[in-house]
Amino acid sequence: QPQLVESGGGLVQAGGSLRLSCAASGRTFSMYAMGWFRQAPGKEREFLASVIFSHGNTYYGDSVKGRFTIARDNAKNTVYLQMNSLKPEDTAVYYCAASDLYGGSTYSQSYKYGYWGQGTQVTVSS
């Protein structure tokens, strides 16, 4: 099964940028999609972005559309989340996830992902 390791979180001021990385290892060839989610204290896990490997399409949650960009580096087995114009409400633990379920969807639902990273904290100060 694949192993996922996130990095790149930290403390940033409002309006700033961060780039998260998710390095995948192990049985990555069976994956159909990867995504990013976040969870703030007391809130449900929120879909941020996904990339579907077969056609390269990307999808975004409404709260981050236009500010965040997901990208994949096939050679490095790494997926990135570029986050711009960060706001204090973006503060959360950010998780990357991988899915080996084939299905015609945006992969925005967390239940489609069977493999998760450990999470990385992003804190945006006002």
C-alpha cells in the first residue's frame, strides 16, 4: 500500500503563501487520484483539491477556488498544494490522501480515499 508524507506546513501571515508537498511511496501505481483535505478544531474535514491521474483534471472546493492550486510531479511521485492569499480561517491541519477506487467523480468525498498522510499544521496569523 502507498505511504504518504506531507511537508511544508508552518506559520504564515495573512496574505502570504505556502506550498505543501505530499510524497508518495510504495504501491503508488494503483492510485487513481490524490487529494488534499483540511480539518480545523471542532470542524469537519473539508475537501480542498483533487487531481485525477487518468486525465489530469483538477477539482477544488469552493472555499479555496482561485487561491489554491494542486499539481502533480510524476517523476517524484509527489503532489503539491500551492496556497496563496492565505487567510486566518485557513488555519487547520492539512492532509493529503490517495485513492485506489475507480469512479467518475471529482474525488471530493473523503470516503473515496483509503490512504492518508499524517497531516501538517498550517497556521495563518492576522
